[in-house]
Amino acid sequence: MDNSEMLRTVPTDLFLGGDWVAAENNATFPVHDPATGEVLTEVADASPADAARALDAAVAAGAEWAATAPRERGEVLRAAFEALTARADDFALLMTLEMGKALPESRAEVRYGAEFFRWFSEEAVRIAGRYTRSASGSGRILVTKQPVGPCLAITPWNFPLAMGTRKIGPALAAGCTMLVKPASATPLTMLLLARVLEEAGLPKGVLSVLPTSHAGAVTGPLLDDPRLRKLTFTGSTSVGRALAEKAGRAMLRTSMELGGNAPFLVFDDADLDAAVDGALAAKLRNGGEACTAANRFHVANSVREEFVAKLTEKMAAYRLGPGTDPDTTLGPLIDADQKETVTTLVGDAVSTGAKLRLGGTAPDGPGWFYPATVLDEVPSSARILTEEVFGPVAAVAGFDTEEEAIAAANATEYGLAAYMYTRSLDRALRVSEAIESGMVGVNRGVISDVAAPFGGVKASGIGREGGSEGIEEYLETKYVAFE
């Protein structure tokens, strides 16, 4: 299927209460191709009134969906998994067109994202409570789980499918209804996903998708509405803080996966070839535009030069170009602002004394491209060690002792992911316990797994997604006391 044919199959209206409708006043906004800067298509631009209608539908459908047998809810998710898998190539091409990532990256996201529907289709029938006699012997304790209620999900642009399925899957499995506000840069994938769920038999009103170019105006009234019971957000820490403050006033249940500044530690006993391969996976997955991407490479000085030489050689082989080009291994950044952010952070690092080993200069021409870049001997004063670069830039700094490595890893307000390479099991256990991070990869550069709890500590968020823990974010615990 070519690009224009693909785009013609994608709905561009709002999915509101189970129907495809135009936005209020027929408002639309453009979606751009990051590889060219050109407009791909226009999509409906939801208004606060549209969002209110969607919440009305979610509330109206809530009781019946919550009472639906868990097996039936699971079967809807399973059918959506099968349909999504069958249309994997369509979804991959669509993601590449609107987000820019190379097609192999998009195909990998479809496989990963679809698995959340399969996983939570199975978790739907495992929602459990407990029944026991009280310790005092004076009564009995019944503990049950019930759906939280109507939820609002705000998803990011960097993983437009997986960040949606990771929220929609557990919400629907738990018996919740949901409104999704996708990122304005990448709404098309979520709209096509809504079509798949509709065709899988999801009842009307259970899910609405509300693309909009004015997020605050649309989500603000929803957060103030007492009928909304939960907010789940993936995005920047600054936006997360603002949303958490607003959600706190309404005492909403919240789960947030926010910014990261992942350290990648290479100890002197590491298998350097394996560490370099892991570094490539941790740094260049999604072109570096991932919250779990390795941001700071702290390498033992005794092996740093060898590590940097091998890393530079392999990163130099990445081919920059449009994600639809079969030879491309590194696509464009999402937009001009992100390109400017990466350019600024690299420039600051060089100006403070970092050594540029590869890249560092954006090419001329259309699109928002930035090459694979390696910085060595990055000083502690460089902004790139404390700010999330969200691009294909590896910033390397040395250390001499394990204590220095741990201190450097923890010298950030963030705590989402961390990585280390060592042959010592004792060191792996010791350092993983000392690192202030919600997730740690030991001798591996990719840690995301649908069966594992994903989330961070400190300024990287609250709550967990995926694993058996993920569905708990959408369930309330009720205690019933019996005589």
C-alpha cells in the first residue's frame, strides 16, 4: 500500500461515543510528515464541548461495561490484538509517516503495542479479591476489586500506538470507560486503532478519541468534572506536574510516566562488545526519542577510549533518511523544536569542553533530521548530563570507582530507567539496589516488556503500566465487613 492509499484508509473525524463525527464547527488541524515538513492530512480538532459529549457517553456506558463478564471484555481485546496484528504493515507505515521513525522501528512498535491487548485480555479474567476471617475472630473480611470509572488518557507522540494500548488495554480489561487525547503531532495511529476496536466489537461509548490542537482547553474542564475518576498521562515532567496539581484538586486517581535521564554504566569488567551493542539499542531505539533512552554514558576510564571508539564506529554506520526509505536506519526528529533542542544541547556540551567524535551537525534541506552523534569527555557542567536530549546523541563521561558511577547515575531529578554492563553478579545486585530508578537493565539495552511493571521514581512519575501491576491502576479496592 502506498502512502496516499494508506492515508485514505485512516479516519480523520473524532471517535466520539462510538460514532465518527466532525468536530464542533468542523474545525480541523494539520498533521505533518517529519521527513519533509509537508502536511499529510487534516484531522478533526476537538473542542471542550466535544470532550464533554465524550464524557457523557463514557458515563452512560460505564455501568453496563463494568457489569460485562470479564471473559467478554477480554475477548474484545483479544479480537483487537488479532486485527492489529493482521494490519501490522498498515500501522507501521502510518506511524512512520506521521512520527518519522524508520519502518523497522515502526514494525517493532506494532508487535510490542499489540501485545498489551493480548496480555490484558488475559488479565481481565484474573481480577481477584480475598475472603478471610478477621484476626480477632469477630467477623469476616471480603475484599473485592471494582473498576475506577471513566478515565482520561493523554498519550505522547513518540510511541503513538504502544502508549495507547498500554493504557487502553488495562482500562478496558478492568471494566473502565476511557477518553483518549492523542498527541497533536501523531493522532492518526490512535484514530486507526479506534477503528480496530470498533470492529472488534467494543460497545458504543466505552472509548472516545479526541485529537485536538488546544490540549489544555479540552482536558482542563474534564479534569474539573467530578464524573471523571482517573487521569493517566505519558509525557514531559513539566506537563505532568501541572496535570498532577490540577488532578490533585479533584482527588483523581493518577498514573504518570514522565521524563527520563537514563544513565548507562559500563564497568571495567564488562564485555565491551556486548556493552556497545546494548548502548546502540538503549540509545538509538526510536531514534533516541524515547523516555527510556540512555542519555548519559558513564564508562570506567580504564576502558572508556576503547568503548567510545567501538561505539563511534557502529553509530557511524547508521543511515539518516526518511523512515519510508528501506535503507534508512535513523529517521527524522519529530519537529523543528526538537531539532533545535538537540542542536542546542550538543552545542552547549562542545562549548563546555566535550570532544565531538561523530556527527554534531544537522544536514541542510527539508525535514527535521539530526545525525547519530557521539560526545566524549563530557564535563559535569554540560546541560546534556542533566537534561533529556531526546535525540540520537550519546554523551560519554568517565569514572574511576563504583561509588563515583553510582553517584553520577543518581545525580538527576529523574529515575525512570538505568542500564549497566558488568560480569560481576555481586556488583550487578549491589549497583541495581543503589541506583534510584524504577527500572534497571543488567547487561541488556532494551528493558520494556508487556509482562513487567513499567514506571519510574522521583520526577519520572507515579504508578506502573504493564505486568500484573498495570491493571491495578484501574481498579478500586473495596472492603466489606461481615458479622
